[in-house]
Amino acid sequence: MEPLMSLISSILVAAGVYLMLERHVLRILFGFILLSNGINLAILTAGRLSIDGVPIIPPGASVLRGSYANPLSQALILTAVVIGFGVLIFCLVLAYRASRDLNSADVDAMSLSEKEK
């Protein structure tokens, strides 16, 4: 399962980087979404995907026996999703306001209209 998830993660990261190299602001934001989801999937895959056991140490034991999924990576991803959603909403509002004020959503046109002022 891990090789498939790694392949999907790398495809998401590659598509995100490709979209972030575009000139349109909305495509850049979609690239940001894909990149963050690809990185979150890579972190989840690095924490092992296992349903064999629950990561709870039984009474009287000092370590876990067997394979288990790492809960730390899942907690990191949950935090990253919440923060990423907040940053995405802020960037969407900022892009909307910039495109409305400058009458363009093209990055080059935005920078040219700023130089003209």
C-alpha cells in the first residue's frame, strides 16, 4: 500500500508545482491546494499505514509489540489541514480583492498595473 500512496503523493506534488508555475492567480491557489495535500499524504505514508494494531501500550508492558500506525503523523496532518484551510481562505480573499481592484487575475498584468500607478 505504501508504494501506491507514495506514487499518488508524488503525482499530487508534481501537479501542484506545475500549477503554481502558471500566471493565473486561481491556478496558483489550486496548485497550493494540491501541493499541501500531496505533502500531507506523504507524511501519512511515512507514519506507516497499518490496521494490525492500535497504538496503545497494554497494562504491564513498556513498549508496543507488532506493527501499528504512528498517531503522531496523523495529528500533524490534522493540524496542517486546519492551518492550510485558513491560509487558503485568506489567499482566496486576497486574490479576489486584488483581481477586483486591478481588473485582472493575471500575475503579470497585476504587476504591470502596480508599476503604472
